[in-house]
Amino acid sequence: MGLFIGASLLAPLADRLGRRLTFMVALAWYGLFSLLMATQSSAEGVIFFRFLVGIGLGIELVTIDTYLSEWMPTHLRNKAFAFAFFIQFLSVPAVALMSWMLVPTTLFGLSGWRWVIIFGALFSLAIWFIRKKLPESARWLESKGRHDDAHAVMSEMEARCGVTPSPKHAHAHAAQSVVKRGTFREIWAPQYRQRTLMLMVMNFFQAIGFFGFGNWLPALLSGQGASITHSLLYAFFITLAYPLGCLFCTRFVHRFENKWQIVLSALMTVIFGTLFALQNSPILLVICGFMITWSNAWLTISYHAYQAEVFPTHIRARAVGFCYSFSRLSTAVTSILIGIILQYAGTPGVISFIVVSMLMVMLSVGIFGPKTRGIRLENI
């Protein structure tokens, strides 16, 4: 619920205060409350501060999407998202390894699980100092009428890239533009209503496929006959598909239309999910599981880039945060539902649930999603 509140209610601050300031504050929030969570001695305290950590993380995820989409050239948007998620998903095996090493131990009088959280907070502090050097989004500055600031930021970026800075008069036409203050009502305007509804449906159902498989992977493997020890080992190899899949995706995601990549990656989850439910062989379980995980990673890259493309700058964070928050609601509800399905229908029942959800993703985006490839954000 913390992620839901952060994404839906507080991420719109990025439209009002700026991308850079918002993710700097959100990252500091995340690090501070992570440290406080590590000091708790009761379950209630851990849950409360975990909730606060989730709020900061929800703001972060939305703001990063908007910032990245606004800075990347049209032909590199997808490739940039693929590389960003490659770095992000490296944390999955890294945290697993850190937990394996630290959780059973006690260092300097502190339990190992506390050190895992503390290291996460310290790493966020290091990232905070790195981010201090990042410029504000020039598109956001333009949307607020700060044309001189936008020109200065662009000139500095062009100089870094070895490009001759464009003359100031090239931005003069923007001075005539009207500064817009985005509102929640605007994401329901006729030109955006279909996109908002489409992304709400897509986010809700894609989360079932992504987290339904990823979070329940050891249990699903056990349900297919693998022992607990082996299921954890298999799960480790399968989850390597998250970073490796994203790295592989950097080779081709910029060449194809985003909406069809979402459809195709969801279709692959349907195909390999069905095959997974029919397997008993350990090798085939790992192969099918690896392909499902890679498909989910590809889907993640595509839809994060896509949902940040289809709204204008002045409402981008608000719209993306609202639509993305439905994936957080879905995760909260379906985590309980999948446990019930697993108990009464086993692994085939859970996989069937995931398959139907991915079919909903395919239909919603395939039928109602606009095309975005090769189009400037302002023209989508």
C-alpha cells in the first residue's frame, strides 16, 4: 500500500516541483526510513516503516520513468529503459547473495537481516550523491515556462556530447507557449481517456503475471515435484533471466513498436507458462521458467517506456503514477488470491490465472494502445 500511495498520490509532485528535486527527496526518504526500519524490534514497527519506505519507492519508480523518457532521444528511449532495468534487476541476485551471507549471522551485535537493510540504505545514500550532478529535465523546464533554464541545461548537455550548442533564439518560439498546470481531471480528457483506461487495465493484469510468477516461483516449482532445496536452486537460476534478459533486450527493443513488444512478450509468457504447467523434468522446468522470466523482463521494459510516452510533459508523472498504482493494488490483492488458487488448484491453476491475465494485457494494449515508435514525445 505504501507503493500505491507513493505512485498515485505523491508522484504527481514531480509535475509540480520538477523531476530532479522529487527523486532526490524520494531517495532521501527511502534511505532514512530504511535505516529506521533496521532499528525496529517489533513486527509492527518493521511493517510501519516498511510502509513508509514503500511510499518513497513508489515516488521514485514513477519519477525515474518520466525523467528517463524526457531526456532520451527518440531512437534510444527503449534502449535506455532496457539498460536501466538491467542495472535495476542486478539487485535481485545481489540481494539474494547478501541475504544468504548475512541473514544467518550476527555482526557487531546486530542481526544479519538488519545489515541487509542498512546496506540498502547506505547504497541509496551513495546514489543520492551521484544524482546531485544530474540536470533537471529540459522538457519539464519548458513546460513551466522556464525557457532560459531549459536552454542552459540543453547547451550544457550538448557541450558534454561534443555538439555545438544551439543558439538561444532556437527556443524563442517556446516563450509564446502557455504554461499548463496539470490536473487529475486532465488525464480523463477525451484525447487521453482511452490511454488512461488502457494502461489501468494493462498495469493491473501485468502485475499478476510478473509478481504472480516471480514471488511464488519456489512454491510453483515445488508444486511441480521439485524438492524445497532444489526449487530454491532452480529459482536462483531462473531469476538470472531478469538482468540477463534486459541486457539482451538492449540489442533490439529500439527497433520495434512498443505496443507490439508488450503484446509479444505477454504472448511468450502465455506460451511458456502453459508449457511450464505441463513439465515435470527439472531441466525443462528451468528452461520454461527462464523464458517466462525473460518475457516478463521484456514486458517490464516495454510498458515502462510506453506509459511514459503517451502523456504530455505537464501531466506525465501524474498520469503514469495513477496508472502504475493499479499494479500495486493488483499485487496486494492477487498475492492472497494466488495462495488460495495454489492450495486448491495447484501449480496448473496458478499458471492458468497468469495466462488469462496476460491475455488481458495483450487485448488491452493491442486493440487500444497508440503507436509511439520514432515519434517525438510532443507529437504522440
